[in-house]
Amino acid sequence: MAAVISARYGKDNVRVYKVERDQATGTQTVTEMTVCVLLEGAIETSYTKADNSVVVATDSMKNTVYIKAKENPVTPPELFASILGTHFVQKYPHITTANIKIVTHRWTRMTIDGKPHPHSFFRDGAYTRNVEARIHKSQGIDIRSAIVGLEVLKSTGSQFHGFVRDEYTTLPEVWDRILSTSVDAGWSWKTFSGLDAVKAAIPKFDKAWEDAKTITLKTFAEENSPSVQNTMFKMCQYILEAAPEVETVDYSLPNRHYFEIDLSWHKGTKNTGADAEVYAPQSGPNGLIQVTVARSQLSSKL
Ligand SMILES: O=c1[nH]c(=O)c2[nH]c(=O)[nH]c2[nH]1
């Protein structure tokens, strides 16, 4: 006998663009996002017995995303994810949980001749503002907000020494190195009791995003980093301090390596150690360092 242990289904890669037109000023504001909806509930018979009577078509989910985007604000994304998820669990009695993921792409207003342009935007980076919300019919709303793909590099102010040295070690200790990564940082909010609680928290979402980004960049830039591990822990601590409603902060940081190149074969050219100027960026393998930090040791799972 085989049994379904867990199941969810829905529509991924629903691309949505919304414009808001301020008639009084003529200013337009745009939001572009990619949405994923995955529903859970009493749907196992659709898998085991070909019972489509429990299936809300994924095509209908896509339509619902468009309609809800028309009827409601789409920012902050934490709010729109909660509105969308709450709709699915309230509308369909057999759906118990909606998982909504929103990736918001960057369209930053252009400044032309020193003035913000009313309707022109540019992509000032590939990084995105992501939200993953789990909306339960009766147990509230869990939200994780995130920065994904923020590429950073510092050309000095990073070290790595004192690590395990044994018969597998070739890496030299360094007191000055290049540090580069693509930041994935997430912060998980205390469970919201429902949509009204999310609405009451609206101003906190944009502030947390701005704080998390500023803290990430400032800590990365200013700290003489002893390791990726220690630097990311500090970032987590500062975000927890800045956002009291956040329960945990997590980072996932690939360590992008830049190798020195020995050019002494060419006329004795000095390009290593203190003379290193030309490096070879590596595409892989790369380190990958991850952490989740809570407010106290008690709530950590270590
Ligand atoms: O900051 C670092 N952490 C490591 O765990 C590690 N391992 C490594 O080879 N280089 C680095 N750098």
C-alpha cells in the first residue's frame, strides 16, 4: 500500500505588473513581481483516486492572482501575499494552507536633470525582495521576508586564519584577502494572528527591508572580517536588534574566490602577496556558509 505523506500544488512563475497612477501629481509607480501559489489541504484523492472534484485548477489560481492584484495594493509584498493566501483558505473549505511566494523585481525611479522622473524606471541591480508566506486557515500567517542575490565585493578588510590544519590542508592563512558574495538574507516574523495583524504591521515591512539591506552593506563594508561565519552572525544580531517583531534571521553566503596568479614566468613579473593586482575570479567550487540566528540560545536548535 502506498499513501500520500504530503502534497501541495499550484501555479509558479505568475508574472504580474501593476501601475498606480497618481492623478493629482501625474506620478506613476510600478511594481513587477513573480508569484508562486501552492495549496495544501484535503487534496490527496486527486492523487490517489483521480478525483478532480477537489482540484482548484492551477489556471484559476493564476487568474486569482491577477484579480487580487487589481482589487488590492500589491505593496508591501508581505501584505499582498497575505491577502492572496487568505483568499484561498477562506474561499475553499478543503484548502487548509496556502503557500505564497512573491519575488519583487527592481524598478527604481530615474533621476533626470536632478529630478525624479514621473514614469521612467531602471533596474539598479539583479537582487530581489522576496516574501514567502504560509497562510493557515486557523493558525495564523507565517512570513519570511528576504533579500536575494545582492552581489557585493570588498577588495581588502577580510582575513581568514587559525582554521584546522592537517594532512588535507593546502589553503594558506591570510590577513588580507578579497571577499565577495551574493547575499541571501531572510528574516522570519512572529506568527501573525491573521490578515488584520499583517495590516497593522504594514509600515514595519518596508522598514525591515531597508534596515536589513543597510545593515548588510554597512557591516560588510566596515568590518575587518575574520571569516564569513563571524561577519554574517554580526549582521543577524544587528537585524534582530533593529526589528523587534522578527524572530529569526538567516543568511546564506557563497564565498566567491579570487585566486592570485603567479606571473613570474613573464620577465619576473611580481604579482603575488603584497604585489598582487591581477587575480583570476573563480566560478567554482565555492564556499557556502549558512546560519539562522534567534534571540537567545534557548530558542536555537544547536
Ligand atoms: O570565511 C571563510 N570561512 C570558511 O569556512 C572558509 N573556508 C575556506 O577555505 N575559506 C574560508 N573563508
